[in-house]
Amino acid sequence: MDNSINFRRAGILLAYPMAYAYIRLLFFEMNSEWKGSLILTALSVIFITVSELVRLGRRPFERRFKGETIFWYAMMLLAAFTAPFGASFALSVFAVHLCAVYSVLVSNDLLLGDKTGGFIPADLIHGFYVKSFAGFPNFIIDWSAFKKNGEKKHKSAAVILLAIGFVAIMLVFFMVALSFISRIDTDIADAIDKYIIGFFTYFDDLRISTIVFSAFAAIPVCFYLYGLMARSAKSDGVREKRIGSSISAGLIRGRKVPCVVTCISAALFVLMYILFFAKRTAYFLGGFTGEVPDGQLVAYFARDGFFELVGIMAVNMCVYLTIYLFEKRNSEGKTTIPGRILVTLLMIESIIFAVIAMSKLWLYFSIFGYTPKRMLAMWGTLALGFAALLSIFTVNRGKSHFRLGVFFTAVSYIAVCILSWVLGSM
């Protein structure tokens, strides 16, 4: 028996409760670490459930989970669970959103490059904006799944939902206009404070204002989330593959800058860093030996230059990506030998910068102990150092390792969050 219609109905019915829970719990119920952890995890489970129901309702021929889908679902759940006591709450919540959108695209086989890789920024833009906003009408259209066989489409539910959506939008416009008026007329401002704000304050103990706000705010969120899921589940992936091929062809056509120009540019960076190492080596080695220059505080020495070193690593990565995108390749489609040598040297210098920065941070960590920001700084340094290492392999082998870099970044961040949780509880 084909249960696709039942899956579709379940997805529609759960879409608004999911959006309401997102608004209500994420913004009003994050009062403690464990409570926040369970809430975010529960929201992630609800999102995965609704996403799979919509997918099964629209794509009954694809019932099995793909390994990559399971990976991103796992990353979302772990990021949600560790967010309140991890390295950074805001970054973890952002990661949950990234994993949520990306997992929908992966589960429906809609990646521009067929799999996780260098197209991931474009994939995320495609999911966050194109699929979601283009899919807004689907929450209305898909209520046709509840019509009975042989009967005409019942439009009352659609009319009610459209009316609610219209009223919600008008209410937002009304409040914005009223706020502008209140800035001009003090009597109106006083009336707003006395009657409107006072009304919500009076009922605040009953949480009526929270319920009303969540109910209205959940409407556009429901349209957005369900639109992303339904639009993705309806797509066959042909358009995405065509866009990915066009982007790849455009990148190949854009590689016109002569090797001489890119090599001279890279050589300037390499030479500058060699001179910098020669001048400051003794000072930076203090992070490994624990010897602080006379008259300098340990805290100052450990912090001095750390963020600048990380910034240099980020600049070097941008230099490499610019060369990778614009340098003219040889007949085999690879970077020329001089270019490979110079980029390799540049990335080796980045790795050295990463080691020096890590030594300074470790000195600071060993003396003053754990804090979430220090742990997050360690992760960022490690991620940039690993990216430099992968760049060396990419430029010399002629094969992209971006996919491995994405997976390492995701897994290492979750590991840092778990480690932060352990160290924070000690």
C-alpha cells in the first residue's frame, strides 16, 4: 500500500506546530543549560521528522536514508545538544540552522555539485533563499492532499490560512506605522505605553503575550520551513545540476591570469613571511618554551600577535583561493610547477603560523585555565591550519579536498563543543 499521501498529510499538519515550537521554545524557554540543550535537540528531531515526512510524501521512490544525509542530521543533533554549554551558543545555533537547510538539500539530492564540496556556499544560498521563498505557496497548495477522491478541491482551509497570513502581515505594518507616529506625537507615545504595553505587561504573568506573539510569528516561519521542504521534495535535481555545471564552466573560463603574474604575487607573500620569521623567531619561540621576555606579563605575551597570526592565515587562504580561481592552467588542467611550489611554501608558512599561534594560546590556557572563547580560538586556529594542509594536497595532486575540509570542520567543532562541556563541568 502506498502511504505517500499519508506522509504528505502528516507533514502538512506538523508544519505549523513545528514553527510554533521553534519560536516559542527557542526565544522564550532557554532558561538553563540542560533545558536549552533538550529544547534545541527536540526542535532538531521535530525538524528532521517533518522533513522526512515531506520527502516521503513527495518522493516515495526514495525511501532510504543516504549516508551523507545521516551525517548532517547527526551534526545538527550534536550541535543542538551541546550548544548551551559548548564553545559558543550563538555559533552552535547558527550551525544547527546551516545543517538543517543543508540536510534538506542533501536528502533530496539537490546539491549543485552532486555531493558536498566547493559549491557548499552556493548550495546554502540556494536553500536559504531560492527554495524556501519560492516554496512559500506550497503550504497552501498542499492542503489539497486532504481532499477526497472524486470531489472538487475544498478551498475553505486555503482561504482561512490566507486570511490569517494577510492579517498577520497587516498587523506588522500597523505596528511599524504606529511606532513612527509615536515618535512624532508624545501623546500617542504615552497612550501606547499606558494601554498597549501596559496590556501586555498585565498579562505577562499568564504568558498570553508570549503565546500570541509566538502564534503570529510562527506563521511566516511555517511558510518558510515547509516551503523549503516541499519545494526541495518536488524538485528532480535537473535544474540544480545544470546550474552547477554552468558555475563550473564559468570558473574554468575565468582562469586567464598568466602564471607569471600569480607566481610573482605569491612570491611576494612568501618572501615577506620569510623576512618576518627571521626577525621574530626568537620572540615567537617563547610560546613553546614558556619563557616570557623580561618585563612582560604572561597574559600580554600569550595574547600579543595571536589574532594577527590568525588573520594572516585567513589572508593566505584567500590568496590561495584567488590563485586557484584565476590562474591559467597548463594543458593538463593543473597549476604550473612554479605556482605549485610557491603556493606550497605559502601554505607551509600558514601552518607554521598556526603552530606558533597555538603555542601562544596553549601557554595562556595552561596558566589561566579554560574558557569557552579560548577553546573556540583553538578550534579556529586548528581549522585554518588543516585547511592549509589540504590546500597543499589539492594544489599538488590537482584534486579538490574541499569535501574533507567541510567534514573536518563540522566534526572538529562538535568535538570542541563536547570538550568544552567536559572542561566546563570539571
